[in-house]
Amino acid sequence: MSEKTPEKDAVVKKNFIRQIIEEELKEGKNDGRVHTRFPPEPNGYLHIGHAKSICLNFGTAQEYGGITNLRFDDTNPSKEETEYVESIKKDVRWLGFDWGEREYFSSDYFDNLYAFAVKLIKADKAYVDDQDAETISAQKGTPTRPGFESPHRERSVEENLDLFERMRGGEFNEGEKVLRAKIDMASPNMHMRDPILYRIMKTPHHRTGDKWCIYPMYDFAHGQGDYWEGITHSICTLEFEVHRPLYNWFIDQLKEGEYRPRQIEFARLNLTYTVMSKRKLLELVKENYVNGWDDPRMPTISGLRRRGYTPESIRNFADRIGVTKVDGMIDVALLEHSVREDLNKKAQRVMGVLNPLKVVITNYPEGQVEELDAVNNPENPDAGKRKVPFSKEIYIERDDFMEDPPRKFFRLAPGREVRLRYAYYLTCNEVIKDESGEITALHCTYDPETKGGNSPDGRKVKATLHWVSASNNVEAEVRLYDRLFLDEEPDGHKDRDFKEFLNPDSLTVLKKCYLEPFVKDAKPLDSFQFERLGYFNVDPDSSTDQLVFNRTAPLRDNWSKFKGK
RNA sequence: UGACCCGUGGUGUAAUUGGCAACACGUCUGGUUUUGGUCCAGAAGAGUCCAGGUUCGAGCCCUGGCGGGUCAACCA
């Protein structure tokens, strides 16, 4: 356990939720239990915002010796699917969290919920309303104007019981009747104005099949699930703040002893240059702006995984951004920093040329091949060394040569000497062009005295270039990713659709890239650092005869910054 | 004309719960370097939304403003 990560090292900052928990612990509340839950609706893939919530729920419980349930909030059969359930479980596990045997579904509680509804009716705290959605909505008033009561509000308990029973029996059509709580139509809080508890939906459910044709609303299911599972802290996002009085109202009707779950809200994650709403992400997928939920440009957990992000890097990121009630916007640079930091420690180094320029070393013996020593990871001596083949013809990066270099360009240019990493000093003598003036090759000479990259006379070079042998390499496809949107907050503009800000160059596919032979047996998701370029991992699209790499993140690069000025 | 929540460098979080604002990212210098990476050293950048008040002392407490967000789905 000598490995140092911010995760382990960080002085654990006490966010406001931990402060609340510690105060409660001091008071002896819940017998010292801390029990949280992560409650996704299985109607889409998880994204980095959910990762924040997952880390918060599981991490907080862990810290206080508690546990966390996974609960699928599946009260709306028209949107929810088993495919999403599976992807969610995979993502939570991949992030490194375990819910043990405690895998629940809101649909597990349909019987209990029904019984609870009957109890409310008997207590004259719920009634069946025959009005249609528009009428009910109109009666609800507005945030600034109170609502007025439904003409069916004072039905007898017997009639309500009968009607509700028949709703369940399938006697009515969708929209004909709903069950509502009888609370206060004049409440300043809209959610307390006789909220709907049950609606009729003649849609089969992914788990209960056609057993039910009435389904509970979120508000009528969530808190009760918390209560029945013994949840102590029900952590959710800010927009549920106004639901809290209703959450508590239901718990009040339900609770028998002292115990009650407590809802606490925190600010959801917003990241620059992306969108985070499931609806918008679904739109990108459905309309083929990206290639599926796990497209490496997506902020989904599956997308980040495919892109080459590690669970550690995401957890560290979640740690760093903290937890508050301030609705802010995190710079995506912080996310990128988190992967680089993690991959810098772990990634196998390798040389790869993305935009090849051929170099002929005129004084190197024809047909000779040398196996040169290369360090696998300078950050980790235990990673050892490997051999890289060197030959008369090699490829270098086109960007590493300029015929007419500006000041501050340290790399190869006519008459200039540079180092080929782990190989020799190289001097450019001649630039070969085709009839259109395009540079097609360089004729260079090497200094045999500089094998390994050091000159016996101590002469210095200003640059070290990566290279790949032209005769012994692996050809691969490399996919370069840039931010999906050109605007910091694509969905932050009134009257403009977020898709207007899509970056047309968010994906660049390079078909003929040359990598050193070391990568030939790489498996999907394996991460590498292509020296001087960035972190890359193997895409699942790879096959044995066609390797495909994704660029996870480029290396920090002062030259390109300078160049851009 | 409502209710609830929020307001600390460019961004995100801290501040021993009242003792003259710290850390990270980003930015900019410089050093080391066989990755223009990493690493190291340093700098700029907020006087805590505003105005009053309490106090020896306020980012923390009180009052009043201002600004932002959320709430009017038979979605979650």
C-alpha cells in the first residue's frame, strides 16, 4: 500500500453531507448506522454526473462503516428497459463499487405501495380523481397563485376504495382516473397540492409483466423504498429540494418508530463542452451524431471507459470536485488532468507515428536491423525495458520537421541535428519533394558514435524525436477525439438548440499509423502512452489484423500552445 | 404578488465553526530532462455579491437589498 494516490493521500475534506452525518452520529441517531442508496432510473446509460453520485453514495457510506444499496427506480414502464439495468450494473462495478446482495427495484414494492395507498384512502388522505390531466393541471394553480380543489375531493372512503380497486382491476382507460393525496391545494409548494400517487398505464413492465395496470409516481415510491430498506441518508440532486416536504409527508404517514430516512440534496455535476441530460444524450445517440452510448466522445461512463479513462481517475476526479449545493460548472480540463495523472504512473510507453514522414538514413548499412533498448515506463522502474527495431528507413512525425523553421522550433530542419529516442543522433541533409512541392521523404545521416542516444563528445541536441522502423512495425488505425461541442455550455443558450454547437472535427480517423512491434498483442482497453503524443488505448473494434486505438488524452504540449499564438 | 435553495481568484473547493483567505485545476516564468511529458522552484490572480448592524475582531452571526437557480409532467 505504498502507492500514493490523491484518493488515499487527500486530507478528507468534510463536505456538508459528511458534516451532517458526523453531527447525527454524535447525537446517536440511527444507532450509528449509515446506509445510502444509488437509485438510477433504468432509462439510459450512466454518465459522469452519475459517477459523482455513485462515488458520493458509496464513498460516504464506506467512510462511516456503512453500506449502499443499488435500487432501480423503475416506476414508469414506458421508458425503462432491461438493457439499461445491465449497463448500469456493469458501470457501477467497473467504477469499483459493490452493493453486495442489496440489489433492489422500486417494482419490488408495488404490493406494499398499493397497500400503503389503501391505508391513505382509509385515513381519508387520498382520493380518486376522475378529471383529465389538463383539468387537474389547470386546477393546480401556478407557483405564484394557489390552486383550487377537485370536485371529487370529498368522495367517501368507501367510494374511493371501490374506485381504486377497480382502477387496479383494469376497468378504466389510461388517463380516466388517478389517485391523489389529499394535502393542500393552497400550499405555496406546488408538490403539496394534492400530488398524483397512481396513474393508469396499460403497459407491461420489464419486471412485473402485465400484473399491474396502475403504477406509482416517483414521489410515492422513492421515500417509501428508502424507508423499507432502512436507508438513513437519501442523497439526491438539487431539483428534488422542493419535493422534500412531500417526501417527509409520506414518511410521516408510514413510519412507526423513531427511524426515518433523511433526504439531502447536492448540486449535480455540470461539465464544460458537453451536455449531461439523459434526454439530450439519447438524442445524440438516436440521431447518430455519435456512434452509440459508448462513443468515446460521450460523457457516459461507458464512453469514458472506451476512451481509456480509468476508474481511479474518475474517482479522483469526483474527490477533487467536492460536494456542495452550488450549481456550478466544472472545467473539463480537470477531468483530463485526472486521467493524465493516473495514466502517467501506469501506462506502458511505446513509440508510434501518426502522420508518417519517411526518413532514409543514407549512411546506415542496407538491410541491417538493430534491437535497441527502450524504457517501458520512466515513472516505474519495475516496468523494465523492451527492444525496439531500428533500420535504414524509418518514419518520423511530419510535425517534427520544418523546412523553414521559426525561432523556438527545436525539432528537425535542414542541416540540423536531433536525437532519435533510444537510437542515434540524426542530421537532415536533403528534402525530397514530389512535383507538387509536397515533401515525400528526408535524406539524413546518423552518427554511429551516438548509439543509444548519447554522444561521446558531449554535444547537445535540442530535441528528441520518436520514430518507427519502416520495415518492422505494426500498422494501425488511430482515432483522435476532440471535444464534442465548440461551446462551453451548449445547452445554455435560449432559442438555440444544443446540437448547433456540435464540433464537426470531434473525431479524426487516421488509417495508416505506424507503431513499434511491441503493441501487436495488445488487447481491447489496454492503455499506452505514445511518447510525446498522448495516452491511447485499444478500441474494442480492434481485430488481430487491424488494431484500432483511441486517443484518451494528448500530453500537455507547450510547443502547440506556443504555435497557436 | 409565491415558496425553497445558492452567492469566496478564470474554474472548482477550503478556512480550526468569530481571529485579517488556503488548496487544486488553469495561466505565466525559470530549472532539470534521451518524451517541448513527468518532476522541481516561483509568479500573477479574490479582500469573500452590495449596504447597514452586532463585536476588540465578520467570509462565517443579524437585517435589508441585488444577482442566479429550482418548482406549474398522469417523467424521474
